[in-house]
Amino acid sequence: MLSRFKNCGILAVFITSLILPAALHAAEFNTSQRKEMGEIVRQYLIENPEVLRDAFEALERKEAKAKSEGAKAAIKELAPDIFRADGDLVIGNPVGDVTMVELFDYNCGFCKRSLPDILKLVETDKKLKFVIKEFPILGPGSLVAARAAIASRAQGKYWEFHTALLKKRGSVNEAGVMKVAKSIGLDIDKLKKDMKSEEIADILRRNHKVAQALNINGTPAFIVADNIFPGAVGFEQLAEAIAKVRAKGGCSIC
């Protein structure tokens, strides 16, 4: 609500321009006239409060459009890092006609909630390429989990480890990560050594750079072609987004 009221001054000027003759300018008014003008605006808004609502909605639509266009431009510019980066886990069809990317954190409850939707999408859509990007933002445990997950690819268990960590109840810390790793048969000594790799640090830095460029501050966040869907939006919305991209001929930037 506060974010709306910060624009009241702009709206007041806009409304004033509607109810006063266009030839008049504020600089031509003396103090008394400006006060009177303010009272006119105030009374007008009291009598016509829907004007403020309509103006706020128009402003929000304009800001949302600008934000969307900015995100699309950023996705296009960073397409190689988003859709085709080395080190990211790719599931489904590696040459699919539509690519969906997820930025996630292993300590994110909504990411855990989204896992069944992801599994269903990958299982039912044989033309979908699914890319996961580690985006640890919820504390030290998240960072340990992300490093361990990426490191597990050296043992061929990235996807298995990924799903096991997301299915784990409660928060994830180092001890919990290693317990899950052991349960799926990972060599713990090798895993810990591989976690120190500078390549993994580079992958995480790249993912944070992508998130920053796209104004993604939370998890999960999904990217379908040049569209961003923040939050656990569910199977139906993601499937619909994929279908719309496919109906337009597929993803040209993926």
C-alpha cells in the first residue's frame, strides 16, 4: 500500500491537469491561488475516488510492462548463461523445443513444494528441456548443499542427489547434506574434495549474476523462454506457459 502512495504527488499533478484549463501553469499562480487549486484537487478526489484507483492501476500496468520488457531484453542478452551454461544440470530432452529454467534453494519450502510439479512436467512433456540453477540465498546450509549437489555430478548422481535433498524434511545443514549424500551412495571424501572446486564457485557466481540481472530475489523462480514466473506457480501455469511458447514455434533464444 505504501508503494502506491509514494506516487500521489505525481497523480495529483496529473489530475490537476485534467480539471484545470490546459493553458494555466503552476508558476503563474500566487500562494492563495495554489492553495485554492489544492483544495479543488482534494475535493475532486473526495468526490471521485475512482480516479485515483484507475490512475494507480494504469501506473502499475505501465510499470509492469516496463519491467517485463526489461526482463525480456536481459534474458535475450544473457541467454547463453541462462539456457546453455556449462555445469548446470539438464533433465528431460537436451534438445527440446522449449527450455524451462529453475533457480532454487535447497532450504526453500516452496522449492520443495514445486518438486512434484517439476517431476510431472519432465515425465509428461518429452519435448521439454529442464535446466536447474543452484541459487543458495537462505544461509550457510544452502551454500553447502548447492556446492555438494554440483560436486555430485562427478559421481554421476546430480539429479538423484538434487531430488533427495529437496525431499528432505526441514532445513538443510552440512550434517544433513552429508547424511543424504551417504544414503544415495556418494563417496563422501571425494564429494568434500570436489566441493572445493573453483569451477563450482564460478557456477554459483554466474547464477547470482543472472538472478541479479533479472531482478530475481527469491526462490523458486522459473524462466520459460523469455518469461519469468516467480514463486511456486504450479504445474498448470508452467504447462500453459510452455504450450504458449510452443504454439509460437518454440523458443528462439534457448
